[in-house]
Amino acid sequence: MEWGAIPIINENDTVAVDEIKFGENDNLAAMIANIIEADLFINLTSIDGLYDGNPTIFKKAKLIPLVREFTEKIEAAATGETSSAGTGGMKSKVQAAKKVTAIGIPCIIAPAKRKMF
């Protein structure tokens, strides 16, 4: 961290995973962010972010641009449904966000394939 490096966590890049499997990248990255006391946690996804329902199923689902508190409504909006490349769905991203924000690390869930700035 003192070199100014940005860690990119991907459990799938390991050579052998049986003995080190955490379940999915989101929570592994959150654990690392907490250990190194990161300044920011950015979790990339295949959609625009957290919606109030699964946007692939509910066409009127609305993006939730900011979460100030993890309520039952937020928990219910985050489902475990995944894309073909994912394992934990938005549910694991929200779980990871809860882990990092609990110790004061801001979290952004953003689309990986769209230019944001």
C-alpha cells in the first residue's frame, strides 16, 4: 500500500482453489479491504449497480443510487441471481458492502463495462 498500488482481488486467478476457496470474489475483496484499511472499496458488476428488483426480470426496476443504511428492503432487493460469469449476485455485493462500511470504508458498486467519468 505504501507503493500506491491498487489491489485487484480475483479468487479465480489462483492456481489451486480447493484449500483457499472463500465462495466468491466480493467477500474475499471486502476481507482484504478491511485488513489493509483501504480508503475506498470499488466492487464492479455486470449491471449498473443495486436495483430495487432484478432489472433482468422486472423491467421497471429502479437503480438505487445511494444506500445510507442496510435495511430489510435493501437486503431483499439484493438477490443471489448471477450472470454467466458471476457466483454471488448482488446479494454478495451487498454483504461485502456491509463488511467494509461497518469499519468506515466507503463502497461503490459500479458497472465494469461502462465508462463512468
